[in-house]
Amino acid sequence: MPLSKLEHYLVMTADLAATRAFYVDALGFTDGFRPELGFPGYWLYLGDTPCIHIAEWETYTAHSHRLGLPVTAPAPGTGALDHIAFHASDYEGFVARLASRGVRAHALDSPAAGLRQLFVLDPNGIKLEINFFSARPLAG
């Protein structure tokens, strides 16, 4: 059940092109596959790993509100950091562990993608996304 790796972080911006250019041109990330998510953005990769997701503030915020997920308000500094994602195993065990510690989680399931997700807030209000992938799509 332990966390096994950091998956990505999301940067929200009013200027998608300039943010993408910074990460690609200045830092050497590459554009990569990004499924249609209902809001504009980019996934930037290091090798085969999509490390940075970039989303436009307004459309991402509207999308998240439709899903019932809170969004970090725009602010200087780390205010552009919306969430940090981790990969984990043993979904049921993880849910039980969170519950035993009084941590509330918002669960989302994407059966066709074989993905279950938990969203939790740390004590500072930082949203954490915990992803559980199955070898095959979940029964829907």
C-alpha cells in the first residue's frame, strides 16, 4: 500500500503558450500525449513520464467545480500549484488507512481507463491526487 512514485504536478496559468515555452525551451521538457480532458492544456514529459501538466485557470477551474473538487485560488508564488499526484497500490487498504486517521477523501473512478483516484487535502490545504491503476479496465 505504500506510495511508490510522484506522477506529476499541475501548473495553472492564464498564459498556456508562455508557460509551455518556459518548460519546453528553458528546461528541456517535451510535449507529449494528452487525452481530451474537457479543458485546454499540455502534458510535458521527461522521457516517457508526463511530469508537468499545464492548464488554463478559468477552464480548469470550471471543469474541477463540475467534478466537485476544490481549486486553489490564484496567488503569487505557489498559488499556481493545484495538486501533486502519486501512484499507489491497494486501493481498499489505502482508503481504510485514510479513514482510520480521520482523513476525508474524494473518490473518482474511471472504469474504462482502469483508474481509481483519491483526492485529499494535506493540513495546509494542498490537494493530493492518489492514482490506483488496474491491469485491466474496472467493471463499470
